[in-house]
Amino acid sequence: MNLTLSEEQLALQETLNRFVAKDYSFKTRHDIIGSATGISAPHWAQFAELGLLALPFAETYGGLGGSAVDTMLVMEAMGRGLMVEPYLATVVLAGGLLRDAGSEAQKELWLPQIADGSLLMGFAHYETGGRYEIDRVATRAQRTGGGYVLNGTKTFVLHGAQANQLIVSALDIHDAQPAGTLSLFMVDPNAEGVNIHAYVTQDNLRAAEISFTDVKLDDHSLLGEAHAVPALPTIERVLDAANAALCAEAVGAMEALNQATLEYLKTRKQFGVPIGSFQALQHRMVDMFTAAEQARSMAILASIRMQSANAAERRWACAAAKVLVSESARLVGQQAVQLHGGMGVTDELNISHYFKRLTAICATFGDADYHLGYVSDSLLAA
């Protein structure tokens, strides 16, 4: 397994580090999360100019033909800069579904718009009571003569209120299959019958609960050709990619927390000396550094395994990475807050914001317990 970054990837990493340092300060983020939409259109345009939005897509559709490792580098930088733009929702989730399940016409229509930054998208999949189970879908798309009628409610749709288009999972109900088969549909969020309840998450991102009441869809709304690509394996693959991306984002956030905490220990004095000279605190910093490096190794493994054709191998690697990264994020976040003392939990200090983001990452698309269950079940089955 080659863990060495290519020259192009090293250049991308350097560009991203410069962008975070120069254009995405903590004050900039504070202004963005206080805005009406909670995202920055100028920064999104910069993402497009840098080619970040085009990375995972083929050149045929305006992309750059990048790999999951390239996405890892982008997400790591987003974690380091604590960025709130909808890269995960638009590029990784919705873009991944379009790339893997869309028809040729749909790819040619939508993917170039994602790549040039003109289209924001959201993936509406999870429902109340389903916990993290991917196949727990009750939303129904009843087939009619001229298309479909969509009914149901989706919860925790990342950047759902900011999206120009939604991809919605639903049971395709028709006479030949009255129980329905899981399918994906393109839905205009401004269509009649779509009701969006937007809210701010604990980590200052935006999400929404979206209900669909007799929403009329035409035949072209079905993602891909009818039953040509089973929806569930595609959803599983894209959610694996999302978890791998979240692991990379967590690594970037942990790196930033370690750096900020180390600087604080060097400057904060007690009894006339920097508190970083106390051996007990040095030991805690070593634990934080070790945890972050272990998490980095697992994030790299998950990104590499995302390119595997073996679905079981891919899922196992992503689940195992989410378990270890979640444990590392918990340790690093808590230690960073404690070593900063009382001000570590204040909004004025970026430490608390990193901690909140890490906590949210651990619970998004399956927490450590959920993924540990999958890993252990896989080992028992083997």
C-alpha cells in the first residue's frame, strides 16, 4: 500500500494550507456563521477556482478525475480551517450519488454545475426513528401515469435549505412492486408541497428537516434508469465516502487543536514558569499527538480503501476508521478544552468551536458504537 502523496497532491495540500491561513480566519468564519445562509458565496467561488469542487468527477463532466485521497486532503484542510461551506453535502454526498447512479444525461446536466460552483445540492435520506440504519426508508414515491407523487419526511438534511436541488431516497411504488424498491429522485426544493424547516446545528453548520406532501415529479426525476443501478449499494458507498471524508476533517481539526494547545502551554505561566514545563501536562500533550497521528493513519486507510471494488473491504475500513477517529477526537477535544481551563469552553476562543465540530463529526452518519457493531459483526461472520 503506497501512503506517499504525489507531487500534485503535495501541491494541492500546500495550496489548501495557504488558503486556510490567508483567507479563512476565525473572525471570517464568525462572520459567515452569523449570516442569513451560514455559508460564504465568495469562498465557494474560490473553491471552484481552485478546482476543489471538480476534483472527484471525470473530465468528461468538467471534473479533474481526482481520487478519494484528493478529497481527503480537501476535507483535512476544511477541518483545520473549521470551514462551514457545503462541500460534504454538495460534492461528496450529492455529487457522489450523481456520479455513481445518474444517467448520462443527468451527469452531463448537473455535474458541471457542481464543478463550477453554480449548484448547491443536498441529500435527503435519514428519517425519524431510523437511527443510523441506511435501509430504514418510509418515504414513498407513488408511480402515476405522468411520473411520481412523493410523500414523506426527511430529517438532518445537511445544508438542505441552501440547496438548489435535492436528491431524495424513497420507495418506488408501482403495480408490479407494491412494497416498493428503494430509489433516488431529483427534487426541486421550491416545488409545491416541499416544506423546509431550517435550523443551525450545535457546531454552527446548517441543516433542515424537509417534508414532502403530494410533490409531483416527472419521469426524468428518477436518478438513473429505472432499476438499472440498485439504490441501496450506491447509498452505502456514498455514505462510506462521507465517513472517510469526515475522518479526514476530524484529523485536520485535531491537528489545529494540538497546535493551539501547545502554543498556549508555552505562553501561559503559573508559578513564574510556562505551564508547558510541567511534566504531567507534557504527558497529556503526547497523548493528544499520538491520538491524532493514529487517527491520521486510519483516515488515510479509509480513503485508500474507498477505491476498492470490494464493497465489504471498503465498508469495513471506513467503519473501523470512524471508530478510532471518533475515540481520538473525543480525547483530543476534551484534553484541549481542559488544558485551556475555563476559557476553553467560551465562544470567543476557537478551541470550543473545534470541540463542538469534532463532537458533531463523531455522531454524523453513525457514531463509534454503531460502526464498532458493524466491525465486530464482520469479524464474527469471518
